[in-house]
Amino acid sequence: MPRIEKLIIQVLCHATEDQDKVLRAVRNVLGNAADKVSISSETLKGHYGDPVTIMRMYLLDENACEGVFLRILSSLSRFEQEEIWSERVKKGKHGGKLYIRLDKQEAFLGRIRQSDKDPIRIVVEARGNMDALRKKFEERLGELEAKSSS
């Protein structure tokens, strides 16, 4: 049975940004799973010598990972979902990775939108057949839609 093993979330906090607000944006994406992440950070120098903090969060609870992934997918359009499955997936011998980039500003406001500009980067690491994983999550999305329309 295909499953998601972990999520790796990475976000940059520039010198002009409030680190607490950036973390709040990530927490808005993670929902209830935010309490289950481990966080590390590293401060580097940016292109112009300004400090840039790289924050990395790891979510290792498989149920929480699947819940967050479903939460993200359910917030995206069918077109965006298709783009993730077709263009942002890397298949491996025993699973694969999905790469998701979300708009940091929108996430701060509680909305999940894709963006490649200064994003919240999420790597979804999965075990098992990626096509079967896709089918599993498409079925779960269908169940959510059926519940919300009834």
C-alpha cells in the first residue's frame, strides 16, 4: 500500500520579514499537524550581505503527513493538482517525491495557493507506487467532495 512517509518543509525568512509571521504562514498550511514538526534553522548571508534564515521543518508522523497533503490538494484546483502529479513528481525505485511550492503571503492569510516566487517549499516523500498513491488521494478527494456537497 502506498503511503507518505514524511514531509520536509523549507522556507526562507528574509531580513525584512518577521520570523514569527513566516512560521505562522507555515502553521496555517500544516493545520493541526503543526505541533508535530521538528524545526531547525540556519542564518546565512543573502546576495547583498543581508541575513537570510532558512527554516526547515520535518513532519514524520505518517497520518499527519497524509492529512496535510490531503489538505493541500483539496485547496488546489484540479489543474493545479494535475500539475503536481504530472510535472512535480520524481519517481524512484521504491517510491518517489512530490515537490510543492506554496505562496508564503497567501498562507499567512490562511489560503493555500501555488507559487514559485519566494515559496514555502514542501517535499512529500512517499513509499510505494506513485500511480497508486495518486489514485488513493484522488479517491480521498472524491470522498471529501461528496461529504461537502451533501
